[in-house]
Amino acid sequence: MPWSEAMTPVRMRRVAVIVPQEALRAALVRIAETGCVELDRVEEAVPGAAAVRLRRLRGRATTGGAEPAASAALTATAPDLDLLEERRDVELLAGEAQLEERAEGAVRRGEVAALAGWCPAAEVPRVAGRLAAAGGALLPLPLPRGTDPPTLLRPGRSVSLTPLVTTYGTPAYADLDPTWPAGLAYVAMFGIMFGDVGHGALLVLGAFGLRLGWPRRAARLRRLWPFLAGAGIASMLAGAAYGEFFGPTGLLPVLWLSPLTDPARLLAAAVVFGAALLAGAHAAGAANRVRENGWGAALFAASGCAGLLFYLGLASVAAGLLLHQPSAALAGATVALAGLTLVALGLFRATAGGGAGWAETAVQLFDVVVRTGTNTLSFARLAAFGLTHAALADLVWRGTTGLAGRGAAATAGAVLLFTVGTAVSFGLEALVAGVQALRLEFYELFSRVFGTEGRPFRPWHVPPAEPADHAAKVIACSPG
């Protein structure tokens, strides 16, 4: 896959399903079986016969205290709805109710029925082949004006980090797909705050347990195993740099710095690292503004090209002052001033003009400047929580070594202190690091990357009670 495609959501096609009316059900069953098409639905559609029976049946089940089944299935041929209700077959009735709702959206002319919807471009030939077996066709349509396609982030073959992005919101279809950069940034920030080789190894073991479906009670969390594994590896790398293995046990040499002995350098490194992430977020935001509204709007947006220029200029000023390079600082100040001027023009264009418009622009411009500084300094928490993690581990280790070697009872107490202390600090700091990394990701980075929110792609998928075509093997929809 080309790099340009990997960094964008899955390409969508507007499609029309054309089928003889007598074959409409067979076509819809095949569409539901493939699970790759999002069909347009009629708003406030009148409930069909299956939906009425399903509501009636679920009402009885709720009155009786039983929880109705949430799954659905379809049969290749139309079933007897009265018989399904008599058998209390909620699954098939739910599938029939969904099919009735989609069929209600069909446009009928003579003996032909047509439905419109969205399908991943790569899946169009396969879905068309499935429909052809039922006497139908899948035809690509031009993109309607003023309508954005739904967004489907690339799911990945074996590892998916999309929950990190979709928890915040759905990117616009025109935007870049930030899944992998966002995932790498998250685990890196987590590792800096949770740097310990031993603790990271425990996270990796936990990730493998989730991947294998253990414990069973945590099965619903299985999709989070890539985050846990990535966070564990990042923690092990940071721990190796800090020389931490279940605290400052001395089992590992310090490869870079010890948080407790050199906190100032860790703090400076955290802010510089955060500034690099913010610069990347500004660049991604500028690219998104161009893709969404063109260069005219992106040039003046605080989260677009103007904001990028302002931030890069400030970074050059800071670097020039720290490195005693006046020319670099002066050039950076010029770039920052140009960017800030463009931001001010963009803010003023959004006002009603006049004196009130300039006053509103001044207030908003002040907010932009203040937020730029506070967002950068916010990454100092990476060092602060990394220091807290090291301090707690050091406290546990000092208590353990203080008790060890003073008799059997003291040694047993040392083992107990190390076990309980490590478990408490591990759980507490893992929770804090996870929440703080998520906070930085959402409020500092994503707020610059995303300008508008898209609509998620919701394909219609109902598994068949039996295959619609026994001779053909149905392949799961895999648009990424």
C-alpha cells in the first residue's frame, strides 16, 4: 500500500444497488452477509411486520424479567413471521426487522428496485460479484455535492490502534488518519512516566494474557492489548535509560540519567519532547485544514498554516536563546510574528468587523498565545510523574533493604513490603500514567489535528442463519 494511502482513511465509493424487485430480498441478504455496505435508511420509517412482532415479543420478555437477545440473523428465504413469534425466535425477527427497514429505503420503478449507499472502494468488485449471483448489480455513483463520505480508519491486519482516535471522535473523511502516529506518541509518553524495566515487563505479560483471552472476565478488553504491549515496551526502554528495574535496585546501569538525581534535565527533555509532538500536531492540523477547505482557509487558521508558522517561530526563538545564536532567534521571531499576524487576520475575518471585531480578535489572539505556552509547558508532567514513579519505587526499595538481613522475621517483612509496595505503586502509577498520557493526547495534540468531526462508516452486517450461496465462500470485509 502506498504511504499516501496508509495515512488517509479508507477510500469510499457512493454506490447504487440495482436489482429486480422479486430478487430484492436475496440481494439484501447477500449485502448483509458481506458486511461492507452502508445503505441509506429512511428517517422515521413506519415499523414493518417483523419490527412490530419483535417489539411485542421483547415487551413480553422484559415483563417476564428475561433480557432479550441483541443479536440478529437472516434466512435466505422469507420466513413465516407468525411462526417466528410463536417460537420466540428474537434473533431471526431482529434480522427481518433490519431487512424491512433497509428495503423501505428502496426506490421502485416498474420491476426494478434501487438502493443507494457507501462501500469501501476496494470492496466494490467483490460485493458486485456477490450481487450478480442474485441477479443484481452494484454501480459506482458520482459523489453528491455537499456530502462527505463516512470515515473508516484502517483497522490493521493484526494490531489496531483505532480505539485511541475513535474515543476522541471520528476524523473528517478528508483528514489524515492519525492512528499510528497517535498510538506511538501515547505509548512514548506513557513510557517516560512509567519508566521501569520490571514494571514494563509485567505490562507486556499482561498484554499477552489479554491477547490469548485470559482472564476470561477481561475478554471485552482484548482489543486494548496493543496499547498495553506498546506501553510495556516503551516503559522497558525508558527504564533501561533510567537504570530502573523494580526501582533503583542497582541491577541495571544508568544509560542516560536517573530521575531522582537529575530531575532538571528530565524536565527539560520532557518539554522539548512535548514541543516536538506539538509541532507535529500543528503540521498535521495544517495539512488537514488544506484538505478540508483549501489553502485560502488553512493559511489563516490558528490550527492551520498560520498556527504552524507561529509555533515553529517560537521554537526557533527558544532554541536560538538557549544555544546563544542571535540570528536564529531573530529569524524565529520574524516567522512567529508573521504567523501571529495571519492568525489575527483569520480571527478578524470571522467577526462582524469594526471596533467590536478588533476587540474580539485581541481577546482570541491573547488566548492563542497563552494556550501555546501552557500547552508546551503541560508536557512537563511527563517528567513530574516519571519522577513520582521513581520516588515511590525508591521508597519501596529503601524500606526493603532496610528490613532485609535483620533476622527471619525482618526478611519476611522485607519480602512482604516489596511485594505489596510494588503492587500498589505499579497499579497507582500505571493508572496515573495512562490517564495523563491520554489527557495530553486529547487536549494538547488532537485539539490541533482535528478541526471538524466526520461521520463513522457503519456497514450493515447481519450473519446468515445459513449461507445464501453454499457454493461460494464469504470472505470477511477487509477494506484496510
